[in-house]
Amino acid sequence: MRLEFSHISKRFGDHQALRDVTLPVPEYQSLAIIGPSGGGKTTLLRILAGLETPESGSLSIDDQRLDFSEEFLLSHRRSIGTVFQAYNLFPHLTARENVVLPLTKVHGLSLIEAHETVAALFDRFQLSAHADKRPAELSGGQQQRVAIVRAIAIKPRFLVFDEPTSALDPEMTAEVLDFIAELRAEGRNLIIVTHNMGFAREVSDQCIFIADGSILEAGRSSDLLRNPQNPLLVNFLAKVLRY
């Protein structure tokens, strides 16, 4: 998978979230986006997922320029599996129903097809015992795994993760990170915003460091995280790896 950002800018009120972001990202399977809070990571991810539109600039995915018209973005969103940090499960539906619903209402599968798809995925990812539980009856790690399966079920072009473990305790964090690493091992294309540098180094091929709305350093994850060149990245890694 390849990306190319060209002069992308985005403002929310008085806050300049992205400033003239320009970068070709070479072929990769898994991309990590790192940086301080408020630096622009999530905004960049949401533009990639078609959930935000830039005020200027362009984005190409696998050499196809993204059309930021609402009609095209609706189709684009349906082709991408998005996993948020807050799970976004419907509290009144069971785990199974949370995955079946978008398959039938958004992607046009019959109820039988959707239930067959969900049963196979829940069995594969050890969630069958929890299929008829509502989110409040699940641990945070289980809820996030259901959210990931929901994203996988639509057979997306790629998966995007917005700090998928930020709301989890350490044991549940390890469970979810192992799950994402398993998806990478299957050959799925991933884009991950994360504050976990060890995980970023382990599962990503390429890494982007963004701060104050600008991409300040990018390259192979193993090189960028082991031998950072930008002083702000050096300082950022020193802080997040301190404890």
C-alpha cells in the first residue's frame, strides 16, 4: 500500500490541526503515526478514513487520488475498517448484533449471510462465548476485539486504528495489541495511531512523526524509532520511553 499527502491543511476554529502536510509514503503493509497529543495524528487519520475533509491539498492512496466530494467519501468510508479508542458499540445490542447490523444495513448482506459471516469470525477470534452479551457485560479488551471484528467483517481495503488501547488497562492492552499483530501477520494493511512505541516498532514497516500539525520525520520504523534525527522526536521518545 502507498500514500501520498500533498499540501494538506486543516483548521478547526482557531486551531491549525494540519499545516501544509506533504509526504510520499513508500510501499508498506503497516504504518504507525506517532506524536504528542494535539499534534495532528487523529486528524490525519480521519482524513485518510474519509471522516474529515482538508481545507486544501490532496491525498492519493495506491496512486488513486481521493475525491473529497461527499458522494465519493460515502463509498470510501464503506471500504475502510475503522476502529476507535472508545469502541463505539451500541449498548442495547449484543456483540453479535453490533457486527450484523452494519453488514445488513450498510453493506447489503442478507440476514443469513451476515450471521454466517459473524459466526465464522467470532469462532476464529475466540469470541463465540461472548456473542450474546451486551457491551456492559464484556471487558474493555473484549469490547475492543468485537469492534475490530466489526471492522474486519466488511472486508475492508485497509484497517485504521485510532489509539485502540488508550482506554484499557495493561492486561487488556496486551490482549488487543496481540490481536492487531495477528491481523498484520495475516497480511492485512494497517494504519495505526498509537502512543505505544514498542508496539509501533514491532508491527509497523513505516512510521510518521507529527507534531504541531506538521510531519517532522518519517521513514522505516526500525530506523526512525532507534535513531531519530529531529530534535522534537528525540525529546518525544525520551519522554514516552522514560517509564
